[in-house]
Amino acid sequence: MKKSIALLLAMILGVSLFAGCGGSGDVLKGTWQGTYEDGDATWVFDGSGKCNLTTVFLDKKPGTYTIANETKVDINIDGWEAPITYSYTINGSKLTLTANDPYSPNYELTKK
């Protein structure tokens, strides 16, 4: 009987720990809308490394992304010369993407 209770408690603890991990852990996953210097922008991150960007100049342009660490993400949209590294901050439902070079746009976005 004691072994059964111990096993049940271990299973409950394991399930609780797994659920607390939040699945993929991709903080960018979802649809984000907002602005950048040329107007409106929509970013969609799928949670598994694929994304797309829609702006006045790009209509749902596909790409890829890799979260480098808790503050940086590397994004490569089809047609860009090279990936761009962005510093990101998330405050509630707000995402700020700040390019690590002076020639790339910065984004202020809200999760939808």
C-alpha cells in the first residue's frame, strides 16, 4: 500500500513538473502586431523555429528564427541578405525587438 501511494505521489509530481515547463518554452510563439519606423508590422512565430513577417513592403514573408538566449533572437526572413540578431524584451503582452545593428528596423509589438 505504501509503495502504491509513493508511486502515485511520484507520478503526480512528475506531471506537475512537466506541466510547469510550459510546453516548448518559446516565449515568442504567437502573433504579434505593432509598428516599426515604416508603419505597421505583424510577426507570427510558430513555436518551432518558423516565422513570417507582414509589413507594407512584405506580404507574409516566411523565415526562420532561433532564440539564442533569454534576450536575443536570430531571425532570417526569405530575401534578407543575412540573419539579423535582435535583442528582445517581453513585458506582459508587449514585445520589443531591437536590432543589434543600426541599419535594421526595431519593432514595438503587442501579442494578439
